[in-house]
Amino acid sequence: MLKTVLNVLLGIIANLGIEWMRSYSGLDAKMKTLERRIGVLTKKARDIHMTIRHEQDLHSGYKRKREVGDWLKNVKRKKMKYQSLKRDYQRRPFRSRISLAQYVDAMIQEASDLLEQGSFCSGYMITVREESKPLVTEELIGQSVQQNLTDTRALLMDDKVSCIGIYGMPGVGKTAVASHIHNQLLKEDKFLKHVYWFSDANSEVSKLQDDLATVLRLDLPNMDVGDDRRAAKLSSALERKNKFVIILDGLLTPIDVGTVGIPLGKEGRKLIVVSRSLDVCNKTGCQKEIKVEPLSADEGRMLFMEKLRSRDQELPPDVLEISRSISEKYGGLPLGIIAKARSMIGANDIREWRDALAEMEERPDGKVFEVMKSSFYGLRNERWKTSFLHCSILLKDETVPRDEVVRGLISKGFLDRRCREAKLDQGHTILKALEKACLLDCVVNDGVDCLKMHPLMRDMATEIMKSDPTYMTYQQNAISQ
């Protein structure tokens, strides 16, 4: 009996030994099999990557399927495990190599499973719908702003115009006009709802390209590859859309649309530039420009009361009169009118209103001034800035002939050309620059070319001469005059 048991045990041990020896001796072959499987996986993953990149180049609305991404990650992890195993397996001791053979068998099976899972018969990509959402907008009040909307719409329908400028002084409502246009276009099929809005579009070309790529769902090459390839990829994606409208709001410096990758020049491709500078619109390539003007006194009062009555607030007659004076202080600028009206919601005591008016007369609205000051400090050179400050002294409350303003600049030594004719040219050039920056307005009185300055612009100039040490000497000149 004992002999029988011993024979059985010896047989089991012998079989195990044979199996272990087979595993040990077959490990090299197993490693070569695993190497081939990993190589096939790597090539397949590379092919899938190339196909995905090609599809995304052709179709900006395509996105890689999640399961494809997971599969590619698994292949990468499997390759890393194999590389680690390859480095270590030859140094394993006898017993470890036997157990390692079983581990290699498992990896071979896993690699085979991954190859089978990587067939993706339904494709690698899914179509992602691009959706531009409506912007939050303020109600537009006034005949001139309604005309702005009508004129912009007409230019968008004009196939000969591909680049449109909307400009005006800070706070006048340029963004409000453009946002209404944006929302209207989303309701129509003229541009296939390919309407893209970019706020504060003043960064480097690469940042604007990245923003465009985000909304188009494109992967752009890195900057070290070069802007040309990035622009070409963006241009190709936009061209495939056939029709589109891109709105750049708050542009402070000109851009080269070709360098960015915005392909214009064909029917249905439009760019709207929103800027406080006519010069920016011109140099960006706008073929037509629309100026947004301040509201009239009646329109300003109407806007003020519209925002004030958002809670059905009724004002006593004496308070109503003060509210009109407050709204008129903003000279038709919706930015200030809306902000002030909202700050006065709930105020029904005449003392509150009298105090608000007195505060505005003593210390103008700081928030509005900060927006307006950016136009002044953004002027190209110091001579333009000092000329603007002197214009605020010359113009005061009335219009003044342009030639007279130029003579005033000459008499005060603001111009540095040698002969008088050259100084006249220089003076007119500076005034034109200030006009294009919407710091001055041109009017014609009885056939005479005149200039005027918005009241808040004058107040802003006075504030700069009081608070900025660089320009305090000009305040002394104002007092002496």
C-alpha cells in the first residue's frame, strides 16, 4: 500500500518537473511570441492615431470615440509592461523564470484580446455638433442703434463685403449691437449657424488661434512647429464649413486675418471687428465700418427709466426731475446710464437722489472713467496724448473749427515740425488720429469742418490732469486759461 502511494507521488512530482522544464525551456520562445504581438499592437495603434488625425483635419466636427481612446491607453500600458519585462527576464533565477513563463502566457493572451478588441468595425470617430449659444444682451433703445442693426444686417447679406467694422467710443454700446447680431444669426440658416464670438480678442496670434481651434474642435500643432501650419489647419477647417461669421469683440490692435487662419474673400465668409478705434478696423481689413453713436438726451432718459423700473418702481415728480439730470450726465452712454440706474433701484427718498446727483458733480463715475481712460493711455505716442488733453481745454462745451484747434496746438508748442506748413499737416494728422480713436468727434457747422468732445471725455481728461503726475502741468494751463 505504502509503495503504491509513493509511486503515485513520484509520478506527480515527475510530471510537475517535466512541466516546469518545458516552461523554463520555452520561455525564450514565449518572449518572442509576446514581442511579435506587442509589435502588431504598436503598429495598429500607430495606424489608428494617423487615421484619427487625418479625419480631424478633414472634419472639424469629428471627435475620437471614448472606447478608442481607452484602447490606445491600454496598448500604451501593455507596451510599457513588455519593455520592463524584456529588461528583467534574463536575470531571473530558475524558480522565478518558471513562474515568469506563466506570466508571459497571460500577457500573450491579453495582447491577443487587445488585437481583437481593436477592430472597431463602426469606426474610430463620432460626429460632434457645434453649438454656439445665444449671448446675454441688453435691450437696445434708440433709433440710431436700430439703424446700426439694420445696416450691419445689410452688409452681412452683401456678398461683396467680407469684413465689417463696428466702432465707437468706450461705453457707447458696440458690444450690445454685435451681440444682438450674433443672436439673430443663430436663429437663421444663412450662415448654417456657424457663428463664433470671441471677447477681448487682443492676445497674441497664437492665443486667438487656440481659441478658434477650441470652438472648431481642432488639435493644432504646437507653436514650435510654426504659425504657418497652425493657420493652414484653421483655414482648411473654416473653408470646409463653407459659410461662417466670426465676431471679434473689443479688438484694440489690428490683426492679419491670413496669419491667424481666417479665410475670407468668398461668399458666406464674414468677419465682424468690434473696436473703439476706426484705425484698428481699417488696418484689420474692414471694407465697411459702422459707427455707434451715443443716445440722444430723450433716448438716454428712456433707457435710464427702463432700467430703473425693472421692479415697477414709480418716482415722485420731484425725484423724476433729478433722475433726468443724472441720466443726462452720461451724455448718452448706455454703459454709465444702465449702471447708474441699477444702483438707484429702490431709492425713493429725494435726499438719496439729490446726494447721488451731487456726488456725480463732484466725483464722476469711476467705473466709466476707467473704461474710457484705456483709450487715452492706448494712444500711440506722447504727443497725441498731450494734444488730446489740450483739446479738452480748447473745446469745452462748444464746437470749434478744426483749423482753429490746429492753430491752438501750434501756439502752445505741441507740434515740433520746422516750418508752419509742416506743423499744420502734423496738427491735422494728430486730430485725425484722435478722431479715429473716438476721442474727438467731427461735425460740420455751416459748411465748416469742426470738432467737439463728449462731455465725459472732457471730464476724463480733467481727471487725468488732476491725478496723473505726468500731466498735472496741463491742469495748471487749464486754470490759467
